[in-house]
Amino acid sequence: MSALAPQGPGSGRSGGAPGSGPGGGVGAPARGALGWLEAHPAPPIVAAIAAGFAVGALAPEVGAAPDALPFGLIALAITVTLAGVPLAAVGRTVLDTRFLSALLLLSIVVGPLLTLVLSRIVFRDPDLQLGLLLMLLAPGVGLIVGVVRRAGGDAEALFAAAPIMLLVQAVTVPGLLILFTLSDGFLALDVSGLPPVILATIIGPAFAVTALQLIGERATPVQTALRAVNRWTVPATAVAAGTVAAVFTPRAVERIDLLVAVAPLFGVYLIVMTPLGILIGTAFSLSIGGVRSVTFAGAARNGLLVLPIAAAFEEGFELVPLVVVLGMAIEVIGLGIYRLLVPSLTSQSRGAYSRD
């Protein structure tokens, strides 16, 4: 989930270690209120989303808010989140090939196959199916470094792989989305509104952050500013997701009760991916920290990054962004449970790992 972000560029270990380089390594946790939010993202994000649903239900006039409001807040949250991902380090970081291979297998083969199975359960409701696919096909690698570190995972390896996985996601999400819905008529949808939204809320912020990270390689104040901005990932994500819930609830009021059909599927995904992540990490002979990181990465989704796409579909699909924000709430709760269970599950199998 995008709220579980790394600590920002320029921080952490120096000199050629995995995750070091233009974007920096993984730094120390933030302190104070922002540090608490970073360590406990579930309460603020779930509370914001719940409040958004409540406001939308009790004050339906918020549904008339201009689209610039939710899209602007989403773009801001994406910018804040990407400030902690070493985008400028693509091709210049030292990567553990076994770790990356396990990550790719879990993220673009195993996870999507499970997603396909789950999506067929709601295929009779295209908006539910589309929202579920968008949420579960987008891996959240690199955006969960904080919680992975606290669970004893290999945060540096995950941090180093983050920009590569974001590039992979840019190709696999639309490709798999088309492949999985060929027989369901989704190609007939009007997607003319998607390109400007993607440019303004995803590509624009990514290029801006990359440029600032390149400047930051020679300008310490820029590095410091990016690191400070990234500390606001959880509040920014909470505000953006809550606003989307508030604005789109009145717009989808006639179908909002269908969310109860898709909510359990997000939970099933989290439950099934736990043993699959551990098994794949074990099969690739990763360290315990590596297995923990792969397991978290298999479960974490990048709901924030697909949220503007979900909100930009044609009339009649207003439920899609609500499916995504609901998935974000369930995911952040699930990752909190992962943080408690995964270290115990992996440490009990210590003998299975070859490097620790």
C-alpha cells in the first residue's frame, strides 16, 4: 500500500550498498507524530476512508464537487509517496538477482493468477471486477519499506528493487487488465479521459520527483526537502483516499451496497499470498529477511497509484474508485497483521533458509 513508504532519498547507508545511489538508502524511522503515523498507518487511513464514506452518505451534495479536487489530492499524495522511491537510481543500484527473480515471479505471475480467479467471482458486476483487478494487479513494492524494516525484512533489497517494479507495473497492469477482461466487453469502454489523467496524476509527478532526485545528487538541501516531504506520505494518502470516498459515494449510491460482495476477496488475497510468498522466498534460497520482504511485497498493493485511473472511467463506473479505496483500507489493516505474524512464521522455519 502506498502509505507504507520508504524513508526518502539520500538517507541511510552510503557507498554502493543495495539501495544506495542516487535515491539513497533506507533511513531511520521518522520521529514525533509523523513517525507514529508511519509506524501505524492503518488508523489514520482507515479512519479517513470511513469518514469519507460517512460524509458522502450523509451529505450527498459533496458528490457535486469538481473532479479537480480528488484528482489534485491524489496527484499530491502520489508525489509525496514517490519522493521516497529512488526513481533516479534505475539501472544504477546493486540488485540481488535471486531476490528480484522471486519478487517478479510473485508479482507478475502468482499474484495475477490469484487475482484472475478472484475476479471471476464478481464478473457479473463489471465495476466491481474492474476495481478489484486494478487494485490487486498493482504491486506495492518499494512503498512498504517502513513496515518491512520493522518486521525484520530486508528493506534495502526491497528499496533497491522499487523503481524496477514500478516500471514493470506500468507494463503489466494494463496488459493483464486487457488480457483478463477480453471476454467481458471492457474494450468497448470509453477510455478517452484516461491519458490526461494519467499524465497529470502519475507521469507528471514521477518525472518531477525524478528530476528533483537528480538535482539532489549535487544539492543536499533538495535531498533534505524530498526526505521531509516523504514523511507526509500517510497523511497525504489518508486525505486523498478519504476525499475520493466522500465524492464518489453519492455518485455511486445506487450500487454502493455491492461493496460487501468484493470486500472479502481482498481478505482472501492477503491470506492466500502469505504462504505463497514464504514458499517462493524459500524456493529461491533467500535469507529470512528476504523471505519476509518478498512475502510483504506479494501482499502489498499500490492502490494509490491506480486510484486516479479508477476515478477516470466513464459514467456508470463510479463504483470503481470506491472498490479501490475499500481495498486500500483492508490492505493496510492486513499488512498490520502481517507485521505481527510473518516474523513468527518465517523464524519457525529458520533451517530452510541458506543465508542468515
